Amino acid sequence: MKNILIIGSNGQIGTDLLTKLREKYSHKQVLASDIRPPQKTDSNFVYLDATDATAVRQIVKDHQIDEVYLMAAILSANAEKMPMKSWDINMQVLFNVLELGKEGLIKKIFWPSSIAVFGPHTPRVQTPQYTIMDPNTVYGISKLAGERWIEYYKNHYQVDVRSVRYPGIISWKTLPGGGTTDYAVEIFHEALKKGHYTSFLAENTRLPMMYMPDAIEATINIMEAEPQRLHIDSAYNIAGISFTPKELAHAIQVYLPDFKIDYKPDFRQAIAESWPESIDDTMAFKDWHWQHQYDLDEMVKDMLEHLSEQYHKNLNLVS
Ligand code: SER
């Protein structure tokens, strides 16, 4: 019987991860924690400011935690608005957890990296696992530094940390907050609410994305992989679907023919242009059989199915 702690359980990925891990284990074994209160009352939730090392240690001890999923971070667009604060938060929360691993208080850690570790000189198409990494955003710099540190803690202190470079994650349960790839979630809500969306990225900006069920699958699979299978001590490239705002709009128009999109790129355009268009995830496939399931149409259909219910809209989803 192991005990798991999710830090950032009310965030976009934390919400779905919590549900899945509780299905897999039990409600009791998976402790939820966040700086924000949960939407529904949860008997296994604790308030936690993960930048507070003492508080993290106390919770880990009190609840005899074996594994931590560290899902709290300031995303790319928000981090650009408060560089020093975001750097401090993103690094501090990581060190707080890594140190507990070093002391042997926790046995395994999941910490997500991101496609933001890449930069303008990185080959943009089918970006390889090992390549030029010159991120030019605060978020990307913190993720790349984080990757170096998890490898350091693994090699020097035998801390078992697992990581993947998430692409933009698309989901219907919880909105993302402050990322550059958020347009790909907002577009669905606006399409259903108003029939119209103004994209903050230009129409032909291709980015690597992934539907939430695939992201959760990758997260749990890498955590459960036999350690000897894992040959990368930093973070694995994982790929899902790559598309542009225009292609996503077309895929939505299959089901909502009256949906309209226009484009007003803002400061996030430059961030997007410094990131890859698509990702080569051969290493993840080789080491732990990673493969995504959802393609663009399946993702769009599933998103519309769930969100149309939320917005009380009747949609004919047979294309
Ligand atoms: N989705 C993230 C962002 O846009 C990238 O990891 O910041």
C-alpha cells in the first residue's frame, strides 16, 4: 500500500490526474493538495503552499507519503509577466520535493518538463530528444534548469525522479492558466458559448499538443515503468498531435459549421514561434512503449461532447 501526494491537484493536469490515480489506487491513498481550495468538498485534501519547505515536509511525514506528483508551476505566458517571482516559485517547489527525496523521505517523484525547454535554434520539426536547447522564456529556462537538477539529484543522491516534456495539453474539466497553448482549450469554450473565437496565435502557428487522457497515461506509465528500462535521467520527449489554430478551427467546424475564427496575435506569438512544431518521441516509445491514442478529430469530438453538455447545447457529433 503506497501513499501518493499530488501537489497542484486543482490545476489543469492535477484535476484529471487525481481522478485517475484515485480510480487506480483508492481515495484514501491519494492525497490532494493545492494552494486553492477544491471545487467539491474532498475529505482527502490539504491546503499546501509548495514553496514552503517546512509545510511540504510536514505533510509528507504526517501522511507517510511515498510518491509525489509535483504539478504546481507558473506557466509560460504568466511567467513573462513576473519573471523573478515565477523563477523563484518554479525552482523552489522543485527543490523542496527533491530534498525530501534526497533524505529518503519519499521514494519516487514525478515532475513535468515541457516543450518550452526548446528555443529558437532548436530544430523545429520532429525535434529530437537531444538537441540545441536555448529557451528564451522564464518558464522554459526554469524547466531546462529543472531537468538538469533532476538528473543531478538522480546521479548524485539516487533520487528516483521521472519526467516528460509535456506539449500543450487540451482538456475539458479544468482550464489551463497562463500558458501559450491555452488557445487550444479556450477555442472550444468560445465556439460553444459565442460561435466565435479570436485567437492570440496566428493562423499558421503549428505547435505540439496532446489530449488530456494521453497526458495522464504518459504520466502514470512513466511512473510505473521498471527503473532499469529508463535510459534518460532528465525528461522524455512525448508527442501527441501537432496542428495550427486554423486546422483546429476547421476540425471544430466539422461539428459547428457556423463557428468563426479570427486572429489577433499578441506577445504569446513570439513564445510560440520559439517552440517546436512537432516532437520526436522515439526514445519514450523504445523505453516504456509510449504511444499517444487521440488524433485531432477524436480529440475535437470528445471535447465537444463533454463541453456541449456543460453548456447545455445539443450537438450532432456524427460527422
Ligand atoms: N502549455 C505550456 C504553456 O503554454 C507549455 O508547457 O506554458
